[in-house]
Amino acid sequence: MKVYTYSEARQKLSMILDMARSEEVIIKRRGGETFKLVFNQSDKSPFDVKGISGINKKIKTQDILDAISESRST
């Protein structure tokens, strides 16, 4: 486990993120707060979303515009 100060972490962020892939990295702030960096590898893209299935697909453009308008007004 490696511990870095906030200032060190800012200066060496790229290196610290690479290091966090293989070991625990702690960043410590001046006030004593500590934060643990955790590497989270995901094979799935955040943009990989399921389409609309099982729903009546006869949605009209006006229905979408109405839904958008309604969501903005609340």
C-alpha cells in the first residue's frame, strides 16, 4: 500500500492511477482525511444500454417532444 499526500497525488496523478491497477493507493489530505483509490475495470461501456423492447414501438415524434417538455416543466 502506498500513501501520498494530496499535493503529491496532484503532481503524479497519471503514475498513481497506473499504480492503483496493481496495488492499494491512499491519498491523505492535510486535515487527516484519507481516500482509497480502487481500480474498477469494466468490460461494458457506459453507453451500452438496452433498447426499448416489449413496449409499443409506435411512438410518434410528438409523443417524445411532449415527454421532454413535461420533464422540463416539473
